[in-house]
Amino acid sequence: MSTALLLLEAILVIAAGWDVAQRRIPNPLVLCGLLLGPCLAVYDGGWSGLGLSVLGAVLGFGLTFPQWALKLMGGGDAKLFVVVGAFLGPLMVVDALIWSLLCHGLVSVAMLGTRRVQALTGRVLLADTARVPMAVAVPVGCGLATAFPLLQPVIEGFTA
């Protein structure tokens, strides 16, 4: 695993912990990621790496802004995908979003089951089951996107 991926995962895990504890993702953490991603891209790939990093960040924003505008995703989660795009580039940010949404869906189903058990037994299993933080699924989704890319094999199939 590259240094860039380790740094991205560290930022995402910190953001997930912060989101669980405070129900927000701090802007300085997002800014740190937005500065580190393109810098590492320039180091690894020169000017073309910077271009891919910026394109990934723009695509991450473009994919998550409508979800934020429709109140389907929090603003911090949307900003987090801009950081993911800056680190992973345009193809991998789409993969990371798909995997993260799938993971978030599984966590949401588990939370619904927990609510049902709480209603049936009268016991409180989790203190706050009103909202499932998306930031918890993002590090897992990014890890799955790097291990099991979805779009890259498809695009390679078209260009072969």
C-alpha cells in the first residue's frame, strides 16, 4: 500500500471517529486532505498527476453535491469525497463512492435491525440510532475500491 493511500485512510479514519463522536467533520481535516492529495499526486506523477488529482476532486464534488443539496448526505461527507477524489483520481473516486454507499446501506440495515430489537425487547442497545454517519463507511469503501476496482476493468475492456 502506498504512502498516499495510508495517509488517505488515516484522514478518513480520523474523520469517521470525529463524525461518530461530534456528528461533524472538521474543516481543517478536510483542508489538510485537500492540500496533501494534490501534493502527493505531483510527487508521484508530475503535472499529469496533479491534473488527475484535481479532476478527481472535481468529480468527487460533482457526484456528492446533488446528494448534499437533496439532504441525502451531510456536507462533511460530501467534502470528504472531494478529498477522496484528490487522492484517488477520477476513476477510483467513483469506485470509492459506490463501495461506500453499499457499505453505508449495510450499516443502515443493521441499524434498522437494532431498532427493531430495541422496540421488541425494550432494552437500549445503542444510544443513538437516529442517524448513521456516512463517514464510517468511507474508509471501508475506499479500501474496497483499491482492492476491488469496478470501473477500471470496464474501461480497460473498452480500450483493448
